[in-house]
Amino acid sequence: MKNAGQKQLAERYVKALYDIASEANARDAVEKDLGVLATLLKESDELASVLVNPLLTRSQQAKALEPVLSAIKAHDVTKRFIVMLAQQKRLPALAEIARLYAERAASARGEIKAEAISAHPLSLKDVAIITERLSKAYGKKVTLETSENPELLGGVVLRIGSQQLDASFAGKLNRLKNKLKAA
């Protein structure tokens, strides 16, 4: 999704899908299905190209996804939702919808997601310590995703929602450089 309008559109789809999945007692199944689809989209250029191919009709796009939905044993709510997205020419928003749905479901369970970016892979002990401290600070269960960025040199950058805490060496050096420029 490229702009705020597109994100708002995705949020409306997520709200409607979440409500329908709740009524069908399928919130978890739909979350799992969307997560698998989002992963497949990242891993398969062919599948991703089906979603954005302007030469394919709406029904061709929906038909192209049928074997994928069958293979992952998608819930009927998910299948109907994907067909509806195809009919509305909104399949390119699927990855963003999956992300927002997962956030909404986690929030409903009283969980928050956080991201820890480090220069090197974090040990299991470090992940446990960060998760525990964030859980205490926010009073909620925290699910921590980790990634690496060697440009950080060391330390960690934590992101929780729109908040970011930069405790990386690169961040510290950058702040020091700015202080020296101001002096």
C-alpha cells in the first residue's frame, strides 16, 4: 500500500473481514490463512504477479488463487473474501490486509507486536529479556520479531507501533555527530 488512502481502504476491509470472521467463529483460521498467503506472496514472484497483472480478468485472478487456497485448506470465510477482493480489483492490497488483520487479532487478544533490529542475530536469552521487559512496560503480552541490519554496527533498535527506541551504535554515533555540529 502506497498512501494513506490505500491504508484506510485496507483497514475498512480488515474491519469487515474481522467482523465476519468473528460471527463465523473463524478469527484464528482467517488470521492463519492470511498469514500463509502473505508469506507465499513474499516467496513467489509468480503468485505476486497474478495479483497485479492488469491483463487478467477478475475471474481469472480468482481462479488462479483457487489451487493455492485449496492447498492451504483455507477457511470458507477466507475463500469468499479473496474472491470478493478479486472482484473489486483489490488483490494487490492482500499483503497489507494480512498484516493489518494480524495486528487487529493480536490487539483483540491483548497482545502487541514489537520488532527488534540488531546488527547481529540476537540470542534466545536476549530475545527473552527484551520480550519480558517490554511486556512489563506495556502490561501486555509482547510478540517480538527480530531482524538484522549490519549497518547498525551494534546495539538494537526497538519498534512498537509508531514508537521507536534507537539504542544502536550507529544511532548513538549519529546523535553525537549532530551534537558536535550544533556546538
